[in-house]
Amino acid sequence: MTSPLDTLVRGLDPDSVGAAMHAFAAELQPIPRSLTGDGVRATLAKIGERIRLAVHEVPTGTPVLDWTVPREWNLRAAWVKGPNGETVVDAAHSPLHVVGYSVPVRARLPLAELQSHLRSLPEHPDWVPYRTSYWRETWGFCLPHCQRETLPEGEYEVLIDATLADGALTYGECFLPGETAREVLISTHVCHPVLANDNLSGLALATFLAERLATVPRHHGWRFLFVPGTIGAITWLAGNEEAVARIDHGVVVANVGDPGGFHYKRSRRCDAPIDRAVPHALADLGEAVRVEDFVPFGYDERQYCSPGFDLPVGSLTRTPWGRYPEYHTSADDLTFVRPEALAGSLRAYLAVAAHLESNARNGAYSRYRNLLPKGEPQLGRRGLYGTLGGTTAGRERELALLWVLNQSDGRHDLQAIAERAAVPFETIAEAAEALLSAGLLAPVD
Ligand code: ZN
């Protein structure tokens, strides 16, 4: 049976959707995002024109888990002028030129002293690096290394006109209710200025995914978070213990617009339903995906998968962070992000959504406990054995009964049992139904 969500996956027109996603990324690109501040608000306002977004403001100083919501940073101007009054760099040309969260400064200083506040990339002399200093008070500028090498001796003038003051941390949340209380979490960061793959692609994907899921019936509630990296996820987790308990599956979205192939990073649990659903859904689409184990670094899966939460949250990307040279530089721009890659990523996420939704509906994630786990229960006496004796179908059905009984220790769901047994899911589901009616199984939670 084809669900409305399956129809969305199949009906997705990559050309028009890819162009629209790329255009949306371009619309968001000039907004000067940071961990906090008006750039985040303006970004969320644009996203809110497409999906129903609740914008939360959490005041500076609020304790969140082991952290504290920081002061809010807003930049008005930042530039460096050379000995002859010429502009060396100006944040008006690109927010990458100023180290994010720089403290305000107005000073005249010799080149030697300025050098300690400059950042550049000798290995990519034409690119401007992206640097921040959220948790240490300092200031700095970023520029192409080739330009840095030509700076003449003399006295330089620097200005960073910024406020770093009590305010708020801003994040966006879009909740699409489902038929059940169980939820899927989709989380993406909203804190990088300019960078296209490492930010705009994730923002576009999460927005377009929410826009589409809003139009179909949903088993799960779908919760989309647009949060500043690390502190945003921590802030959300600190304030939402109830919603946390309802999360059955989650994916952290980032780096979904580069031309590379798909990578899926498993949740800390490694064998959560999401860890099986993503490779399955992509295989069904004919997309190759490289599956990697959980490591406690990366994006906000670090927070969702911290042991006190241990949420079933993985991360589906194209090329993972740090593995492409353009990462965290001015070369991560809108030419690096391709419309067709964005559309392909949206299709992959929709396919994962379709997989999660249909598996929840048909009980693939249901887990049972064998009520007579010592030895095999006598199936013949209960009329479960041999009615189709000798036929292939009969043999497969018996095998399914034995697999379900053997694996139903409360840890393996029906989908996992079907995979391990290499028996069609429907046969496993029927076997579970029969064992349940015979009083040999009890559902777990
Ligand atoms: Zn990043």
C-alpha cells in the first residue's frame, strides 16, 4: 500500500526542489548568524515564513545542565585599516572576517602586535577561515593568507563595534503533532554565518522536510529544532525532559549539499531502530550510504547521545564535517553546495521518514517478551505447529515462530528479528500475532 509519504518521496521533482532549496539557502546566506543575537532571530524569521516555528528566547545566565546561557553578541561593524588608511578587511564584505564573539575593541597597534589577532590558512592561501571564540574573551580577524603576507609594516587601526551583553539565546522549534505521543527529533544548527554546506544546507533541508511532512498524516509527532550548536541543544535538553522521554528516533542534519555520497553516523546505542531504518531506506532508494559508528564528537548528537539521555539519535550527512577542505572556510560557499545534492538529500530524508512511519504503523518496532523462555514451549499442543506441515510456506511459518520465541527477550523488535532470520517481515509479524493470541508473548512497554 502506498502512503501519502511514499507518494511524496516518489513524486519529488529534483530539479525544481533543488533550485528552491538552493534559492532559500542563498536568501539566508547574508544574515550574520552567531551563537546568539539578531542574526539567529532574522534567520528563524525567514524559516518561520515557511513552517510554523515557535521562537524561544532563553535569558543570559540561565543555568542549563552543566552550562550557563552566555551573553548575547551583536556586531555592528568590524574592520582593520592599514598604515595609509587603506581597508585591509571589513566585516561588511563578509562576517567571516571577524572572529565570532570578539569583544569590542578600538585600537592602534603595530603589525607585529596585530599579527597575534590574525587568522589565516597557509595551506589554502586564498580562503578566509571561519573562527569563533565563544567561551574565551578575545578578539580577532580572519583573512586570506596571501593577503596577510603582503601587509606592510606600520601602525594599524582596528575597530570591532559589537555588544556582548545580557540578552538571550534564541532557538526555533517546529512541532508537527502525530496520531501518537511518540516523537521523531530532527535537529540542525543555526549558528554559522555564510557557510553553505556546514549550515545553510541543513537549515534548508530541515525547513523543506518540515514543510512536506506537515502535509501528510503522521504516526509520530515530528519535532524540528533549529538551535545554536552545543549550547542550543543543551538548553533544549535542559528544559524539555518530558519531550525527551517521547523521542523514539532522531537525526542531526548537516552537510547535506556537497556533491559527496551519504554517510550515516549511528546513535550511541548502535542498534536503535533509526540505525537500521536509515541504511534500509537509502538502500530502497538505490542510494549508497556509508555507515559509521558513534563517536562522542561531531554535531549535537554529542548532546542527545550523552549517557544521561542516550537518545536514539544518529546523523545523516553527505561528506561529514572536517573531511572536505572547504570545511569552515570561505570556500564552503553556494557554488560548493549543489541543487541536485540538496534535492537528493531531501529525498533521502523523506524516505527515512516514510520508513519510520510505516514501521511504526505495522509494528516493526514492537518488542515482546517470551513468557515461557526456558526450553521451547510446546507449539503442537497449542495448535501452532504443523497445520501446513511439509509445505515450504509451512516450514517458513514454523521457522518464524521459533525465531520470534527465541529473540523475544524484550530487546529485539520484530524488524530486527525479520532481518536476523532472513524471513519476510509479514511472516514474522504473523508469527508474533499467533504467539500473542496463544499467550506465549507479552508486549514490552
Ligand atoms: Zn561547523
